[in-house]
Amino acid sequence: MTSHAQPQDVDSYLQSGMNDVLVKPFTKHGLFGILNKHLTHLEAIQLSADVPRSLGRTENE
């Protein structure tokens, strides 16, 4: 993540070995797009029915 949005800066970052660049300010769509692009190799974790309900509760419940 960087606040430098100049195209030559982004090119420099990518040429130096970065996988991608997220420029500030960014949108939720842009952030999730980059995460999805680089995390597609991960498998979704299916929660077991044996997990106690108390572990899945939030503060609002």
C-alpha cells in the first residue's frame, strides 16, 4: 500500500519485485479485488458442526 499514485512509481514498485500495488485512497472493491487476485490458491475452510456455538458468537449476540 502506498500513497504514491504516479504511474512511474507503480511501475518501479512492480519492477522491484512487488506482486501488486494498492494506492491510497482505495475502495473496498479495490482492496477485495487485490486480495482475491492473490489469495485464490487458498481453499475455503468449512467449519465443522462440532464447533461450539459460543465460539462463533459476536459481541452483539
